[in-house]
Amino acid sequence: PLLKRVLSELPQRVQTCHISCIEADTQYKVLQQFYRSLTGENIESGHHTSDLQRLIEKRLGAVPTILVLDEIDLLLHGDDDNLLYYLSRLDPEKQLSIVVVSGTNTDLTDLLESRTYSSLQPLEIRFESYSNKQIYDIIAQRASQSLKPRSLHNNAASYIASSTRNAKIALTWLRTAVKQAEDAVTESH
């Protein structure tokens, strides 16, 4: 949510492309989506990666472009770091900025070869995980907005809050528990 808000507040003359590496988990799929974002055109499979790279390079440079690779660790675990190496080595006149986002606390130096890390020169921004109390408050606030009064037991919310520091996971667990419950969500759900 924070990144999407920041991107939406950028001047109109900046083009943005947000790619989820959950869906685009290979270099080829990322390049396909990036090309589609730049041109509005779909490109079929079967092209060589270098062909896609050349097509993208032809489209870059007219306006500053920000490419966001969300959940980058999933791409890097399934594929090598050639995509980031290639993107980080593009001519500065192409006006491409790369933002990589990871939901884990994995250090990029553990996932990237030293040549890629050096070429990318990342500026790292870390956000602290939510506390148990913050997760509890998020769950309670969402439940009060979407559930009938007293349909979420405090012990259920406490159990979820003590089990994860990831708000998205906590809300998914709450949603799953609500689907299982007939009247009220209890810890057993």
C-alpha cells in the first residue's frame, strides 16, 4: 500500500510499471510484462530473451520509467539474477530506475552475485515488522468494520496476533476462520 501510494503521487511524466514476481517468476515473464506495460502490446512466447531486451531498450528513454519488482526474492530463488544485472547495466540515458521489494528479511547480498549487487548499487530501506499489539489492533479494526458485534472472540484475535507479524497473513487467517465459523470466530477456528 505504501509503495502504490508513493507511485500514484509521482508526476504524470514518470511512467511506472509494477510487476509481481509471484506471477512473473522468471526473467522472461518479467520482460514480457515490462514490455506490455511500456507499449500496451502483448508479446507472445517464443522470442529469445535478448530479443525482448532489445524491444524494451527501444521503448525506454523518452520519459523516466520506474520498474517495481515486487517479491523479488521469489524471482531470485527460482531464477538467477541475470535480469537485475541486465537492467542495472542499461545506459543511464534510458532513464530507468529499479525498485525491488521483498516481504522477507532476506538481505539482497545473500541473493545477488557480487557483480550484480555492485552494478545495481541498491539503497536499502527496511521497515520493522508489526508488533503483536499492532497486528491485534489491525485484526480488531477490520473485524469491527466487517463482522457483526461480538463475532470475533478476543482469544481468537490474540492467537492470530501472536502467530504472525505479517498483517496480510493475519487478515488471511481471519478471513479463513470467519468462513469456517457459524456464529463467532474462536481460537479453534
